[in-house]
Amino acid sequence: MALLPQFLFLLLTLVAIWLFSKKAIEIKRNIFLGKPEDLNNNPEQRWKNLFLLALGQ
């Protein structure tokens, strides 16, 4: 009877690890769905927007 709590704890731990890894893989997959953006056009306007947003907070 002393093994039952240990077995349940092990089972619960394995399920938690499985759920965590499943969610982490899903988040990683969603991050890599993005497409690269060309940031070489109009850097002055981008910096202006950056400072406007940063200081406007």
C-alpha cells in the first residue's frame, strides 16, 4: 500500500511533463510560422516610430 502514493505521484509528474512539453512545442511551432521581414527600407522612419512609441508610453 505504500507504493500507491509514489506511483500516483510519478504518474502525475509524467503527465505534467508531457503537457508542458506539448505546449512548449506548440509555442515554438507558432513562433517559427512568422516570415522574415525586410528591415533595410526607410530606417529613419522606423527609428522615429520607435522613439515616438517608447517616449509616448
